[in-house]
Amino acid sequence: MRKGFASNARLVALSVAIFACFAALGGRLVWLHWLERDTYISFLDKARKQTTVELARRGDILDVRGNRLATSRNLIELGADPQDLRKEDERKWPELARELGVPLAQIEPLLHRRFATPQEAGGEGVDAAAQGRPIRWVKLSEEVEESAYLRIQTLGIKGIYGVRHYRRVYPGGTLAAHILGYINKEDSPVTGIERHLDFYLRGQAGWRESERDGRRHELAQFRSREIPATDGYDVVLTLDMFVQHIVEEEIEALAKKYQPESATIIVSDPTTGAILALANWPTFDLNRFNTAPLASQRNIAVTDVYEPGSTFKIVASAGALNEGLVTPQSVFDCSLTSIEYAGKPRSLPRDSHPYGRLSVAEIVGKSSNRGAAHLGVLLGAERLHDYARAFGFGLETGYPLGGEVSGVLHPVAKWDGLTITRLPMGHSISATPMQVHCAMGVVASGGVLVRPWVIREIRDNLGRQVAVFQPLPKRRVVTRQTATTMAGLLVEAASAEGTGKAAAIEGYQVAGKTGTTQKIIDGRYSERHHIGSFVGFFPANRPQVQITVVVNDGHLPTGGPAYGGTVAAPSFKRIGEQLIPYLGIQPADAPVPRPVVAMTGLVR
């Protein structure tokens, strides 16, 4: 017989080879499960464990009556895992497209694309780093309503998933844009309430720790820790949405009629400082902030300064009255062109009309520049400066939302020879509209400077109060008697004989002051470019509403100068007449005593 194919040598070699393989395998197992065990377990844990973040809903911003000024919409980002899609579900894709509001042809290629190729790597929903690998996620829609998502779930299409997120929306569009601020595309607060109170509004995101299988699906049975999200708190403002709407309609009408460079209107409760409305022109739509120029996003009520002009005359008048230097009947010769101060003659500013002897009441009512200079000289530089500072000029008002500037009030040491006669008429000083508004509030509140009050309270998601903000008086500036006397003088200024006659409201005593400032163009005061303003309150003896209107470089259709009495005072009246029925403002029972003096002639 022939000898078999196998030989002892071959059997030994085969046995050694098999033994070597098993030895190598055993060695590898020892290496993996003993020597490098910790390293590979950490890799395994990273591959299997997952942390899923649950976003918190941002709190709402409400007006004083509970109307939503800013809120967060619950939206779903819808996508698909092409590896999980089933052939039998393709008949449901047309219904899916209808729920998404897109043509089937738009989503069908995404659902069919199962592997990434170099050509597809730049396509929507494809990760360029995953070329040639299975595609596990394609985005079908970024914003799907909750109701639509529920209907999509009922279709039962396997492999369709939704990720819940929130989008900030502002129902009023431009309403109160400069107070509310906005959330940018990176979900970061930029300005206004959104930024100032972000700590309360943003809430606290939750998360859950669990494991996932090879297809990256969560294994809920292995959840080890779950922290629910805590929604943000709601913020209640002092703003009244209806008052804000009135103001924004008025400022839009002003812009259309006079084509100003800018404009500001502020409405508040003078007794508390509560801001009921604040609007600027130009403005912007909070829902489309990314299309608005930065200039229109600036809150010019607190960021832009101007020479307040005649509205500043309340400082010299109230100061002289408060010091007992004059009475409303005290008379000054306003025909003089100069006056002596500190041993030197000082030139007096011009008036728009020639005047002779005027009482203090007439100086305020007729807005005499020379009369105001007389009062300033009587006070003296130090006291005039101190009263201007006490009224809030040269200092921030305390507006809580940031961006505020302090304006310019030079110390006496830096005054030139004309400041003592120019400051009382509102020159040689710069202020924001908010500073001028707060200064008039001193008269309206009975002599106390009050900080602007914008934030009323903060509530949790059950409606319980978390924090309450109260009005905050800053200091007493003049006595109550002086404030009452000034209110009477300002009634004359807003009467048929005064410069602010266009602000008069029938049946109500309006106290207020016009202001007209020539703008400085190329280093000189321009005869054609003005800032017209009116600031006042009513009823004069029981103030309930204070309104400030500032129109920067308005242009009359007739081509005439845009004086405060022409462009700003009528707006005060229109706003006031709408607020009377809404706020239930009743005429004062006892009118403010008016000085017994003759009022003749008109000035701007």
C-alpha cells in the first residue's frame, strides 16, 4: 500500500500552527481584558453613554396688564435617519411633505440618500467628514409647529425624528423695540430687557444620562440620571401696551410729516417714575433685527444728547424761587443787552421778540432768554450749577437697561465768561431726552427727583412673585411749595398766551415747557436746523401723566423753522387726549393757582 499523504512532520507543523493561533488569540484576550482593560472600557463607555440636553423655555416679557411683549414659540427641528427608513413607508412620504408644507420632490432625494459621497458631501444635511459612510441624519425642516409634529408622528414613519427647540418671537414687531431688546441667532441676548434680565429669563437647561445602541438609539432602560429643565421666569414691565401703541403711532406720524433725523417720545407716571411708553424714531422690527441698521437699534432716549434749550429754564426759575430770591411777580428788565456779574459786564442772549420789563411768571410763559439769564445771574454760578446737578443734569438718571450717557454739565471752574448767561437758557449743556423728562418730573412729583422705573416684578412659571421692584426717589430738589408755584407758571406757558399753546387740552390744566435749540452745523448755530421739544404733565395740580416729545431736525412742509411749539406741543396734545379716556384721567377739582400777571405777545 502506498504511504498516506499526511506525515508526522506535517501533523506536528499543523498542530504547532493551530496552537500558535490559539496562543495569539489568548494573548490578545489577556491584553484586551487585563492589561489594557481600563483603557478600552473608557472607550466603550464613551461610545455607549450619551448626555442629552433638554432646553429650557425662555420666560415671557409682559406689560403691566399681562399682555405678551416677547414670548418663545415651541418648535420642532424635523429630520430623518435614512438607515432606519422602511420601503413600505414610502407611500406616506407625500403626506409628510404636505405636513411640512414643501413639495415631495424637495424631501425625496434627502430620504433616499443613504451614503455620503464626495459629490454629496456639500449637500444639505450631509457631513463632509462622513464621505462614504452611512448617513444617519438629514434635516427636513428647521421649524415645525407642535401640532404638525403630532400629526407627523401619527403617520408612523420609522426613522423620522424631531428635536424640540424654542424660537423667540415679538408679537408687536416694532412695539417697544428699544426697551425689549432681542435675542440674536446664537440665542444670546443683545440689548434691553432681554439682556439686562437674562439671568431670570433664560431658565436652566436640563439633561439626562443614558446609553445608546449601535444605531445610536437611546436605551431608556439604562438612564442613570435625569434632571428636568427649569423654564425661565416671566418679567412684568411698567409699560402699557396700549399707551405704547398710541405713542408709536404718533411718532410714526411725526416722522412722516416732518421727516426728522430722529425723534423720541416718553410717557410716564410722574409720581412714581413708571415708564408707560418709550419710542424712538427710527425704529426696527424685533423679529427681523438682522435686517435693521445699527443706528435704528440705538435707544436715543438715553444715548443721544442735545442742548435742551428752553426746557432747561425750569432749573433757573425753580432755583431762584426755592432760594427765596424772587416771587412770580418779581420784575426784570429784559430790554438790557448786558448785565454786570462778578465785577464784569456780561452780554445777555437775544430774544426772538423784543421785551421790556417782565415778571418771573412772564419770563417762564414767554420763554425769555434774557429773563432766564437774569435769574441765572441772581443765583450765581455755584448755585446755578448745583441746582442743575440736583435736577439730574450731568448725571445718569438710573435708567436700568444700560447704554445711558450722563450728558455734559461742566464744573464752574471750566465755565467761560458767557456760561452764566447762556446756561439758564439751556445752552452750554447737553442732556438726553430722559434727563430732560426726569427734570420736569421734579416739578410734577412735588419737588422730588425720581429714578425711571421700567421693571415691575418677576414671576415664576406658576405666576408667583419672585421679585418686586419699587419706585425709587433719588432726592428732594426743591420744596413742595416751590414745585407747586412752578407748576402754576408752567400752566401759563402751556396756555393760550404761552409758547406751548398747541399742547393745551380742553377741560384740563396742562403744565409744560417748549424748547427749541439751533443745531450746531460746521461749528456754528444753524438758522435752518432745530431740535424742537415739549415736556409737560397734566392735570397740573394732580399729575397723572407726563409726556416728553423731542423732534430732531424736523422740516415743516411750509419750509419754516421746526420750533418746539410747532412740532412737539401738538403731539403732546394728541397723545394726552387719547390717554384721558383710557386711563380715566379726571380734570383736577381745584386748579393750580395762576400768577396774577398780564400775558401779552408770543414767542416760539
